[in-house]
Amino acid sequence: MESKVSLKEAYLIMFEYLDLYWEETGKPEEIGNVLSELSLWTSAEGKQPIDASIFPQWLHCAKRVLEQEQSNEGYKKANIKLKK
């Protein structure tokens, strides 16, 4: 399944995956802490992560992955290369 998603959708997909993993693995505290930091709250500017430093860090990581995926080698920290 190949699908284009926005960065916001990618963030929400990541959150959903971690939430499912947390549920299926007995709700370990470490993952619960990460989910708490990633959780969104509604502010005057719209929905934002509870920890204000999370989204800029996540965007930085997204930029790094996307840049590496554009190269011939692709993103090297995973065993797969997504199709373009």
C-alpha cells in the first residue's frame, strides 16, 4: 500500500502505532511516558503536543528521513526503503 500522507498525518500514525504497541505489550511505563509527551492538547494555535519540544524534534527527524530517502542509499536505520 503506497499512500502520501501529510506530516501531521504521519505524526498521528506514529502515535497510533505506539499506542497500539503500548496496549498490546501490557502498558509498559516507559512507552506510556512517551505517549504522554506526544499526546496532543488544544491551544489557541490548534492541536499541539503536551511537551512543546516534541513536535520541532519530530519535524527535524522527519526532514532527515525524507532527505535520506531522496538519496540513492535511502534511510539507513531501517531494513526497508520506501518506494517513491
